[in-house]
Amino acid sequence: MLDRIFDEYGLIICGWSGEWDHALRGAFLRAPNRRYPVYWAVRSKITASAQDLVDHRRARVVPIVDADTFFRGLRDRIETLAQSLEKNPISTELLVNTTKRYLTSRDYRIRLDELVEQETEHLVGHIDSTEFAPDRPWDQMVFRKRVQNYESLSEPLARMIGVLGRWGGDSEMPLVLDVVRSLHRNAEKRTAGLNLYVYIRSYPAVLIFTAYALGLTRARRWMSLHRLFSASVDRNYKEPKRVIETLFLWNWIDDNVWKQVQGREAARTPLSDHLCDIFTIWGSSFAALTPDFEQMFEMYEVLGSLTHLENTSKADIQETLKNPQDFAYVPVGRAGWHTENVDKILAEIQKDPMRSELIKADFAAGDREYLDVIVANFSRVVRRMRFR
């Protein structure tokens, strides 16, 4: 147990001279790694025995008045950081790297689940605070601040979940769906208040879903991506719906609402643009060295739109398309105006090997003709958006 503690945790040492308890001293000296920091708090001059241990672990010596003052001050500083809602970038990277390490071996499976569950509980605890209470009068600045705070709180977990999508396997899917469903269910607990504040309570679920979908897209795990899109989400007093019908673009929130976010006032697809910008940064944890992140992001959105159309039968879409002015409803993101990328994406989807890969992954119910039909419908919607 001591070997594990010294190897896997940082330490704050206070009140130990380093001279007594030879077993403890021996365990300290056995630890080969210096991955995590050690702080040695002392009231006076450090002893020669303690100095040997400090040198061995390259510990930082912290002069203190007494233990009570030291730990109270430390607590106050931690509370100040927590109140700012900004996750320490170092701790975020530690969570991401720990997630990657736990993916390397089945022996870490329980620890991985616990790590994700703990971070989910941490997120839920914050978003249930009075700061996010929906029973407040409308204020654009309050709305913008809430969006920023939801993002700050969700970032560590989103980066971790993106790692599971990129480097994980099918065994992580139930865990991720549990996280998404838990966040969505928690958001729906509060229905009284200003509608916009109520709606964006599920924003963390949108961010986690998007992170996993992008990780899967980066890994080209098409079957898992389709399973994610098609998974059901319970809704209060309503029939369950697929994730793609609940947390994706316009299905989640009216695009015009997102024009309230600073810098998105004139955007044609404000939510899609905003998410793309966020994950361009967050994606460094799981999508590094992507030749064109925007195109990868838009590939995810196009495949999400095509999956959404699977709720309408092939025959119904074919009938709708007989009228040159008509089309089946489908939410569309940046691909609606980003011509260069969407043309490349649709060309890739319509030819092998990707066409066969998508059919094998059960897109369009594994029906090639059905895939052609929903791509044709999507293309018609995109053409309309370009001329709006």
C-alpha cells in the first residue's frame, strides 16, 4: 500500500522529522518515480535525515508557522480556485493522462470507471448549485456567463470522454452512455424557471456526447458512432428518444438561442460554430495531428444528420423528394454553408471504402439505396441553406 501511495500520488508532508519509523522511511526511498510533486512543510530548519528524503524525491520545502495555519490557508486557496469554476489546467491534463493510462490494461478497468464516475459526480454537484438556478430573470450577460461556466466545469470530463472515444473499445460505451444519460436526467429535474435557463441545464450532456462522438469519428469507429447516435435517452413524462434527436444541434436547442452567445450574433449556424471552436482546443487531448479538424468535426455532424433521417422510412423520403421543392426535416450544422468541406465529405461517403464501412456499421439500416436517399435529402437541405 505504501509503495502504491508513493508511486501514484503527490504528497504533502507535515510534522515528520524523517528520522523515525524506519519502515516508512524505507518505503519512501524505494519509490522509483518522481512523477508527482512532494511538498515538505517545516517549522524550523529541516533535519539531515529529512534532507536525504527531500533530495531523493526532489521535494519542495515549504516553511510554515504551524500546521493549523498552513492547512487552513491551503484550504482557503483551494476554495477560491473552486469558486472560480476554472479547472486547473495541470489537474485537467492529469485526468486526461490518467484516463489514457487506465485504458492500457484491463487491470485498470475498475479504476477507470471510478475516475469517470467521480468526475461526473463532481460536475453534477456544481451544476446543481444555486448559481445555475433557472428561476432568475432574463439577462444576456447572465446567460453568457452560464454558458462559459458550464463549459469550464465540463471540460475535464469532456476531454476524458474524448480519449475513450479515440483509444477505447466497445466496453466503454455503456459507461459513456451512463454519463450522458445521468447529466441529461439531472438537467430535467428542474423544469420551473426561465425557459432558456432550463434548456441549457443539459448543455454539459451535449458537450460530453459531442466529445465522445468526435473521438469515435477521429478513430473512424463507425459502428460505435452509429450506436451512440441511436442510443435512447429517457425524458421526463415523455417517450424516450434517440441521442441524435435529443442532444444534436437544433434538436437540442433552437439555433437562434445561441446567437445570444458573444461573437455568435450574426452566425448562420451559431451552435455548430461554437462547438467547433471549443473542440478545436479541447480536441488536442484526443484528436491531435488531425490534418483538418474542421473537416473531421463536420464529418461527425454530417453523419449525425444522416442518422437523424433514419427515423423516416426510405419510401417516405423518396416520396417527399419527388417534389423538387420539398425535403424531409433534418438538423444541419456548419456543412450547410461550408461548401468546400461538405462536398469532400459527401464524395467520401458515397464511394468505397467508406460507403461499405458505413453500410457495415448499420448506417441507413445497412441499405445502400437507403443511404443514397438520405444523402440526396441532406444535399437538398444544404443547397437550400446556401441560398438563405
